[in-house]
Amino acid sequence: MLKAIWMSDPHFSHEGDVLGHDPRVRLDSALDHINSNHSDASFCVISGDMVNHGTQVNYEALSQLLEKLDVPLLPMAGNHDDRKLFRKILSLPDSCMDEFIQFSVSTSSGLIVCLDTQKSGSDAGELCGKRLDWLQNLLENTAEVPVYIFMHHPPMAVGLPMQDTDGLIDGDVFLDLVSNYECVKYLFIGHVHRPISGTVRGVPFSTMRSILYQAPAPRPEWNWDTFKPSEEAPNIGIITISDSDVNLQYEQFCLFEEGTRPK
């Protein structure tokens, strides 16, 4: 059985305030919780938006804090990240592509694939020809090995206002590809700051709460002009995989009030 930790969207800032939330406090609390309760995990994936602004000081402060994590880290890029600084300061697996922060990790339960869906200069995501070719080549050569894909941007509509502007551009191309391979068992998706699960083209997927702030539910209706983080506590995900069966537990690691600015 494989056990892994899933965190998403820490939006780290050394200055300590992002929409009324302190990313330093929230991340530190998450790391303490993991070290105290889940140090037996094989690795921890952070599925993008490692920092809120892609500056060297943010990545350096983030890297210093992440040193306390007791399990191996698999960091991923999101639309808020800077690939050059990310690669310079954070450690990546040897399998990582030269141009993109995209890689795979072999485990006893299958292949973990972490995609780079960043579209430079945009909040929306993309998978260019190079990244799609890399993925297709990998899937062609996995044979009977189960594949579990982590990605930042959702390739399908998830029923939230943000989907209209900053999901994965040409997500249908990605879904057409992965749905052709029975080895693809699950999609783990960041970016949306809400827990949503379902199937798309027959492939199961789940999205994750941010460890910093949460997007509100789709009702009452909201848009980016009226956006205000929901008063919900953050979560991490505890993933266990056994014989291609996936179990995802959303786990609260602190109270909502911890790391929030008093009103």
C-alpha cells in the first residue's frame, strides 16, 4: 500500500498576509500536523501555487520552512509560480523535464505523474505540445503500471466562477489523451481551493482545498469582483492506494481562526 500526503495552493508570502490569512502560520501548522501524524507517508505533493508572488525572497523563505517536513517533498508549479526561481531554489526529481516542472516518480503502487500546467503570463493553464508529447510517451511505455496524475489547473468545468477564465485551455485535448489509457486511474487537481470529486471521461478526479484560504461554494453566486474567502478551515489530503484502489481523506489540521487576521 502507498500512503501519500497532498497539499495544495499554499500561496506562501514572507510578508504574512494574503487575503487576511497568514501563509506562514498555516503552512507551519500543516507541516507540524504531518510530522506528528503522517511521518510514515512515502511523500508529500504540493500541487502548485507554492508562492503568492514569484520572488526570490518568497521562495527562499518557503524553502527554509519546508526543511522541517519529515517526508520527501514533490513540489509543483501553478499560475502564481516563477519557473526559473522555483527550479533554482526548490529541489526537483531527476526525472524532471529541462524546460518545465513536470516529472514522474515510480512507486510500488504505480507511477506518480506531476504535470506543469502553467501558462506564462496567465492565470489560465495549458499543456503545450512538448508537455503533451512527454505525457503521451510516458503513457505509451507504462504497460500495466497504474498511473496517478497530479495537476494544478482543472481540465474540465467544476461549477465555480473561476472555471470561465482560468481552467486548463484545451482541456478536452488532455482528457481525450488520458481517457484512451486504462492505466490512468485518478486525477488530483489543485487551483480551485474547494473539495470537488467526480468522474470525467470515465476517469475519477478530486480537487483540494487550499492550505491557506478557501473559495466559497458556487451558491450564493459570486464573481471575482465580489470574491471573499470562505470561512472554512484548511485541509490536507491523506491518499492511500492499494491494488489501484484510491482512498482520499480530507483532513483538517488547524482551526479556521489560526492564521487569520482578526476582523
